[in-house]
Amino acid sequence: MINEIPQYGLRAYALFFSKYGSRESFTQSDLDWILGESMRKKVFSLLLRNGWIRKQSHNSYNCVNPCVIFKSLLNFKILDIIKKSERDYAFTKLSAIEMWSDYSYVQRGIEKSPYFINVLSKDLSYWKSFFSKNSIPYYINDGSTIGEYVILIPLKKIKFTNKDNFKVIPLKETLRIAKDNKMYLYPYNYIKDKYGKTAA
């Protein structure tokens, strides 16, 4: 998985790619005259862990092609990552409507892809750390950025049910949200037709 990296890693990658491209190998000793040993190890660890370089042998590396990197930065990954979480959550708002409507209604693209997630207030620091470690931008209650991101909605209590191996707000609550906005008329009708009396 390719993740965003901090400025110092980006500069190191730019140096390697400028000198070696994506085919020629290089070693950690290429930074000997620039950085101390501990920082050198930190740079290589960062680039390897985040998928910007690949190990070719015991001590040689290659750059991943920038086209692959920049396309991958916009890949959808939240649904895979959240399966590794160890705290309760519940997809809500538009995210719940998407899931309960079997994605017959999807309002997301690589330009903008928000996920709305209810979490317990007491777990907020866990979720901040969880998404930071996975290089996922997140906001509390409101916010926006390019690509995929999470809106965390902290609550004292959360209700959820299992839908396709994800924790999602209950069906009736999702229907109430869909019913209150004319833009969601299609998924509202889809959900009502699919679940019938269960949705009432």
C-alpha cells in the first residue's frame, strides 16, 4: 500500500528518482555524506514502509515509478483499513445510505470521497491515531480535502448493526436520514423496496 510521506521523505525520494530513475539501484550509503546513520535509517524505513521504494537485494533499492505512486495516493482504502480497527464505530449519514442501498447510490469519486463515521467520544484519541497511522485525513464533525477522508462524529453512545461485515447505523435510522433529503429519494425507495416491512 502506498501512503503519503512527510517532506523529508519526499525530498529523499526526489533525490533518488532524479539520480537513478525507477530502474537503477541505489544503497543507503548514497546518503552517507548528507545524513547521519540514524536519520538515514529513518528515511529508508519510511520510504520502504510507505511503498515509495522497493528492496532489490540485501542492501540495494529501486524507486517506485512516480505515476504509480501518485495514482495510488487516490486509491480507496478506508473500507479495507477500518476492518483492522479494535473499537466500535458506525458508518452514518451518506455512508450508511450507500451501504444500505447496496451502493445503488454513490456520491464519491477520486476528487472527493468522504466517509461519515460515528465513534464513541472516549475513543476519539484512538481513532485519530488509527487514521494518522494509516495516512488517512480525518476531521471532527466537519471538513473536506482532496480524495478520500473521514468525518469522525463523536457521541456518548453509538448504535450499529452488521451490514456486509461493516458496522453501520440501523436501517430505520438510515431511512430517516434518506427521507429527510429529496436528493436521496432513489436510495430511500430502493431500501424501502428491498427491506419492506423491516424498514418501516
